[in-house]
Amino acid sequence: MITSKQVKAALAMLGWKVSDLADAAGVSEPTIWRLETAEGPLGGRPETAAKICTALERAGVIFIEENGEGPGVRLRKAKRKR
């Protein structure tokens, strides 16, 4: 389960606006605003959270689970062009 803070961090790392995530996930902007501003685990319907998570992962985000230091995000390495 990802958290609202991970979504915020992922958007910042990608340089995305909420509208970009809404387009990529097929979820309305108001829904994303509501979910991202709540504290804790990403709420809402499970299928909505899955759409958001999948869209961010497709864009290159890796979600890091709680490991004693707290949950986080990082970006996948870009593939080298030959």
C-alpha cells in the first residue's frame, strides 16, 4: 500500500502536475487532489489507488516500502541509448 506522501513525492520527482497524473491514470483531478491531501495510506477505492500506482510506475517511479526509515520513492534508471 502506498501513501499520499509517496504520491506527492512521485509527482515532484516526475515534474508532473495533478492533471498529468489524472490523464495518465484515468482518474479525475478532484479525486487525486482529495487522496493526495489526506495523510496516511492512499485511500479511496482500491481500483482507483491501483490506477494511480500503475500510472506512476509506468512513468518510472519505484515505490519503496517501509523499512525502518519510512516509505519512499525513487526513479528507475533511464535506459542507455546505443
